[in-house]
Amino acid sequence: MTERTYDHGAQNERTALAWTRTALALLVGVVLASRLAAEPLGPAAMVFGLAVAPVALLILVLARRRYRRSNEALHADRALPDGKLPALVALVTLLLAALEIAYALA
């Protein structure tokens, strides 16, 4: 009997968990930054939070969908999903950084 050190599903599962943690961290970051910046920036901070928080939730939903697609692709020897999800995470991160810069300057 041969011992297997590689589990074909574990890597995809770990990646899905990392995407979930990233999406939740972005959501918490957006909510907290909007709340923190509410006093100096006024309604603009709340508008930012209301506009960007749903995008962070969308990342969470897309991460679960990406897991399912990756799992299917790995078992069917097809190409893995594209880079749209990382691009969306980068966009939310940049928007969050812009809010924090505006807060620091206010």
C-alpha cells in the first residue's frame, strides 16, 4: 500500500478558505473605515461604505462560486478560473486605501 502525501481536494479547499477570510476582512475593513471616517468626511464616508460593502459581499459569493468551478475543473482536467476575482479584491483594496488617505488628509 502506497501512502499518498498529496490530496487533490485539499489545495482547492485551503484556497477557498483563504478567499473567504480575505472577503470577510475586506468587508470588516470597509465597514470600520467608513465608520471611522464618518465624522471628518461626513456623508461621503457613509456613501462609500454603502457602495463598497456590497462589493465585498460579492467577493464572498464569487469566492464560493470559484471554489465550485475550480473543483469541477480539477476533476475534469479543464482550465482553472480566470483572474477576475483577484482584480475585484485589488479594486476594493485600492478604494479602501483612497478612503483612508482622504481620512488622513481631513
